[in-house]
Amino acid sequence: MDVITVFKKVVTDHAMKWVLFKRGTCVMLLNPEEDARAQAVKILKDHGSVVAGTPSGDFEVTKIPEIDGWIVTGEYPGIMAYVSEAEAGSQKSDVDIGLIGRSKRDQDSKELEVIHVEDKGKRK
């Protein structure tokens, strides 16, 4: 399952604007502005970097069978990363999955390469 399809299943509010980055980090725009891409890049640049031992290094892991993987969230609301079963390999503990997802978010916050913008309508 490709990562765009994954987030179309995960983000159940179809009016929600969201932006997907190269490594599998999704930024949901809770207070969307006109330029969704620019807004998401700024949010991820400002809040995606990981500093171990600080709240930016914290994460929560949620297994979602419908997407064959996990969603890893952190301290900033609306930022989440997808970790597939294939990426996890034999590493299936929440800590292992969380570290993979956190690493993907950190990489995306440095590269800031957008691969998809989901903007189907105005959210109020």
C-alpha cells in the first residue's frame, strides 16, 4: 500500500487539509491557511526535528491493521509518521517502531520534500 493511500485511510475527516513528505511524515493542518504546502513545510521545519531527552523526542505508537503498519505521533498535534510492517521487519516493539517513525519525522524536517498535498475543500 502506498503512503498516500495510507493517509487517505488514516485521516478520516475528508475536508482536512494535509501534506505528505518524502519519508512518510504527514502534517495535518488544524488551522489551514491558503498555501497548504508552505504552511506544512513551516510547521515541520519548526516542530519536526528531534532532540533526544526533550519533548520533541517523545512519541506514541498506534498499530492500525487496515494500513499494515503503525502511526507514530509526537508532541506537536497533527504531525504523524507511518511505519510499515516491511520497514519494521522483526522490530515490533512500540519503542522500536517509535524510533523508526521519529527518525523519519526528523529526516523529513531536514529535507522538507513534499510529495502530496491533500486539499479537497475549505475547513471551518
